[in-house]
Amino acid sequence: MNFIPRRIAVPSLVVALLTPPMIAARADPAIDALVAAYPDHLVRHDGTHLFWKDGTRMIISDGRTDKTFEEMLEDPDIDDKFTFPYPLGPDVRPPGFNENPGRIRHEAFFVKMYGDCRRSDVTKRLKPVPWMPSRRGGSVRVTTVNGVADRLAAVVTDLEKLPASMTQYLVPSSGTYNCRTIANTTRLSVHSFGAAIDINTQFTDYWEWSKGPNGHPPKWRNRIPGEIGEIFERHGFIWGAKWFHFDTMHFEYRPELIGLAKQGWPRK
């Protein structure tokens, strides 16, 4: 996928010399959407920093616009999270090469927001949510931070309106909270924050299971009906079926990407 970098590096010396009234926040729909998506935590941004309610400032961009995809995965800044726009809707198509909207994650941002599971920060904020109760799906535990538990409950309400034939894709769930790293990496999974859910693995396709011989790229595949993904998206969750490195059972709460997609960003 070819794209034009959004970022404009602002020299830190110039920013430091300007007084606050002279600094106008750079128009940035992506960072605006990020602030709007997490009102319990974020106050504003000035184009250079995110400002948290507790007074913390996080730098938005490291100034690099030449990162490879692998470098963005391993050492992203906050801006890198928006490299690929998320495609909304039930029509699921094979993504372009390395097109992974939402798979680039700034770990420090998530740890600050949800807590560090390695210090038991996350478990005290987990709440059980009935999973497909009319179809004997049991319950799952997700975080209450950002209202994720309530959002997932709303997902369940809508999923239960689907025909009985959809149950096979949803029950049993394959898990929510799990303090672990992503397979073959040192990066924390979003499951570590209690903000992700995997549905039934029986119908799952996963890129690590589908890699071709001699390191050839995986062949994209998805067997989960688009209606299911659309319901999750309605409530702020993105779907791993829309990644080049696909994980079709995986959904994670990323309302900033959904909000941007609803705005039609990036505009043609």
C-alpha cells in the first residue's frame, strides 16, 4: 500500500521558544479522534503532545517518516497508529501488502490507560460480561476502563439478534483477558489489557498458521461472516480479519479508528 505520511515534524526548540498563546494546535483529524475516543483520560493535544488528565504529556511523533512496517510494529510513536485507515463495514476484502489498520500499537499509551498486567493493575478492573447467554456461551471478563465491559455487553445484545446459524462462529468464546505477549514477539497483546476478545477458534484463520514455504507471505483467508464484524465495529471494536496479517477471531476496542473511519478519513 502506498500512502503519504501525515506527520509534520515541529522542531522542539521552536516549540520551546514560543509562549503557549502563540502555539496553535496543528489540525490533525487522527489525533483529534484519539482525544475524543478516550475522554476519561485525555484532555487535549497541541499537535506535538497529548495531554492526560493527570498532567502527563506524551510526545505524539518521534519525527521519523521513513520507518519500515517492521520498525513501526516494534517501535511506534503515537502517530504511527494511524498509518492505515480502518475499512468499516461487512464487506471484508483481502488487504494490501502489510496493510494492518490497528495492529500498530503504542504500548506505553495502552499501559498508562489500562494498567500493566505484569503488576496486577488490570485484574482489579475486570468485570464479567455474559457471552451469548441465550446460546449458553457462559461469561467473559473484560476491563471496565473506557466502558469496555458495557460496550461488549452492547455487542452481545446485537449479536443475539442474529440467526441461530451464526452461533457456531461465536460459541464458545476463545478468551478475553490474558496477560501475555503476542506470539513470537515481546509486545503485549491487547488481551493483556482486558480490551480484546477472540471468538470460536474452529472457524478462525490466522496468518501465523498460513505462511507459505520459504517465508512467503500468508494467503489471506476469512470464514467469519461480515455481519458479526459489523456489529463489533458499531460499538468501537476493530476486527483482525481486516489485517494483512489476519487474525479473524480477534476483536479489540479501538474507538479512535472507528471514529476516524466514520468521518471518511482520510478524505480522497
